[in-house]
Amino acid sequence: MNTPESREGNLIRYAVYLAGYLMARGVVKIVTMNSPLRVWDLILFVLITAMVLLFYIYRFNREQRFFQRDFVLPWLGNYGATVILTLIVIVTRIGVSWLQAYNKVSWYGFQAEYLRHESVSMFWFLIVAIGIVLPILQEYLATGFLFNYMFRRNEVSVAILGMLTSGILFSLFNFQMSIPLFFINIFYGALFAWSYLYTQTLWMPIYLSVLNGVMLVIMT
């Protein structure tokens, strides 16, 4: 029950982590629905997200002692891979924004809200919340804890299934009423999961996810 080998324990732990994420996501929704921004909403956002993020970091670092890794490649340890993955995220995100501009793909929900209540303060809140905080929490859930609990065997089939599952989870965490956006988000989630498997460190998918989130806000 106390280690990631316990299936029952893993389900309970993951449910707790998911509840924390939903709390953070709910607070972001509350803040974005109220324009202009209200001080007490922002304070609530800071308190909830800081609590959840610190809890994630503590638990993930604590669980790493149960795993023996053959190697850990620093996220800047392979400049070529880092540059290529960075370019993939930037170029594809620009491409999706181009499709949105020509009404080929729907806007994300927060983008539509921002366009209705456009303001400098809302823009910077979205940079912090949608661009940084939520992507970090999502990578802990959709990549870090997921692979710790479910996809630990060093097999190609397990890695592929893990990447697909991670992509679906990432898309669900960013759920939109749009089939194209659903599959676009699956692509990003699977890409971030691959970067985790390649480097064996959570820093790379977190970096890519934050880059994707910031680009998403900037390209609105």
C-alpha cells in the first residue's frame, strides 16, 4: 500500500492527485470568468495552486527512491533533441493558430473568454495559469505519476501504450468540445511523454508543456 507496487494504493494516490488538479483547474475557471480580475480570486488561485504543486513535487520526489534508473539525461544534456522538440512545439502551435484564424479549427475555451474580455491583466494571468501552472500540474499527472504507477516495464509495447495513454490523459485535462483539438492535444501529450522516456527526467516534458502553454496564450 505504501509503494508504487501496490495497485490499490496507486489508484487511491492518483485519485487524490487528480482531485488536487481539478481544484486548481476550477479556480482558474473562476478567475477567468470574472472580468476585471478580483483580488480575492487571485489570492485563492495562488493558495490552491501553490498547495497542489508543492504536494505534487513532494510526492513525486519521495516516490523516486523506489525506482532504479539506468540513466538520467539532463533536459539540456542533448541539445539537438531539445532544439528539435522545441521547434516541433513552436511550429505546430503556430500551424494550429493559423488554422484557428481561418476557422478550420475551433478556439480553446479560455481563448474565446479572453477575446470577449480582453485586458492586459487577464493576458498575464493566462500566461501564469494556462501557460505555466496548469501545464506543470498536467505533466505530473499525465506523465510522471502515470509512468510511475502503470508503465514501468522496459518494453517497446509498454512505452507505446504509455505514450498513447499519456496523450489521451493530456487531451482530457485540456478537454475541448472539438474533435480536431482533442487529437491535436493527444499528439502533444504523446510527444511530451516520449521526451520523458527519452531523457528519464520530468524536466523535459514540463519544459515542453510550458512552452506549448505559453505559445497557446501568446497566439490567441
